[in-house]
Amino acid sequence: MATAAEKAVEILQSQIGTADGHGDWITVDQDRINLFADATLDHQFIHIDPKKSAELSPYKVTIAHGFLTLSLIPHLTASIPQQNPEAYKGIVMGVNYGLDKVRFPNPVKVDSKVRAHRELMEVTLVNPNTVQMKNKITVEIDGEQKPGCVAEFLSRMIYS
């Protein structure tokens, strides 16, 4: 008899290369940027000093840290509906497993709205109760042509 994880792999295999859609927009404001600067001890002026950024930065405003944009991925993807909820029955927990590739093609300027787009790239049965998924996550910036981040995001789903 197949485990819930084995059934999930079978279901998810058919979704490889298809997009789940978009999540909700969130605003990246100066308070969020400042909190991230404090948490990471990265207080470069392009992130935290609006006056100096207006004078010296090519963007003329502060910008979010690339790693702030990256760290928002779990939140941004949480609002994307799963295409086949049956594949997620029996999950005890999901864990971030890592990243295969990350790029920051465009800065996220202060007060920009961002949202995520998710596409399943790979699904693998790690053991009878664990599935590894690789998703391409694109963090879009409202009103911009290029995204703020494109990441190959690895997660593991542990089933009961």
C-alpha cells in the first residue's frame, strides 16, 4: 500500500512545469527594511538612509536588502492556492531545505508592492514519508518589468 508521500509524488509529477499562480501583494515599507537591517546588522545607507540614498543612489530611494526579498518567499507563497490539495493530505510539517539558484534582477524600492509566482520544477520521494519539491519562485514588483528575485526553492514535506 502506497504511503501518503508516495501518492503525493504521483499526483505532483503531473504538475511539473505548471504554475500555481500568484500570491497576495505586500508592501515593503521602510519600517520592514529597517527591522531587517537591525536583524542582519546590514545598515548600508542604500537600505536605511532616505536622504543619502536620494543624493547618492542611482535609485534615488532606499531599497530592500536582496536577502529581505528572499526571506519573504515563505510568506509570499503561503497565499498561492495549491493546484491539487489531495497531494498535501497527511502533511505533518514542511521545512525549507535550501536553494539551488538565486538571482536579484531588480531592486525592490521602498514602498513597492511585491508578490510571488510559483512553478513546480521537480518532485522527489526522499523516503516513504518525505517529499522534496523544487519550485521556481519569482518575486514580482508591481509596476516593474523585471522581478526582484528569482529563486529555485527547495522544500521538504513530511507526511504522517
